[in-house]
Amino acid sequence: QVQLVESGGGWKQPGESLRLSCAASEIDINEYDISWYRQAPGDQREWVATFGSGGSTTYAASMEGRLTISGDKAKETVYLQFDSLKPEDTAVYFCNAASRYTTWTMWGRGTQVVVSS
């Protein structure tokens, strides 16, 4: 079954680190761009970072330097690592797979992150 499953969310205190995982089933992460998006309460979904099909990484300007996106081909999993969380990182984080050559795209169901003291 083709799917993306996010995990690793939960409640964290400001300053803590966090690693989110996006496990891809029947999706070759070498063939698709895998991105993380987030949606805070009352806000629109926003792009966070992309792990490109060739292994490149790109980040939203507002997130640059605060997190790292990486991929593990053996596990078909893309990670999003936060070094020091802020309350404004509170959101549902979604994983997205997209083809560079067609309009095909797929979303995971998301994982909730709450940052609060």
C-alpha cells in the first residue's frame, strides 16, 4: 500500500530537541521529493523543508539554521530534526511526497507537536 506515515510528535518544552519521522511505503525516496509542511491552529499549511530525490535539502527561510532534514534510503524514511523548539513550532506536521515529472503527490495524516512550558 502506497502511504506516508508520520511519527515522533508529542508534547515538548521550549528548548528541547525533537525528531520527526516520515516512513514511506512503496515510495522510493530516491525517486520523489519528500517535504515537511506544518499547520498551526488557525493558520494555513506552510512548507518547512524538502529532501529532494537527488539528496538535496532546501529549507524555508524562516526555518533555516533551526532544523535539519535528512533521509535514510535503507529505511525509506525522511527525518526532520529540531535542535531547540519554540512555542511557535506548535503545529501539526505533515509529510508530502511529490513527483518531479508528473502532478502526482501524496500526503500523510500528520503528527501533532505541542511546545509549551
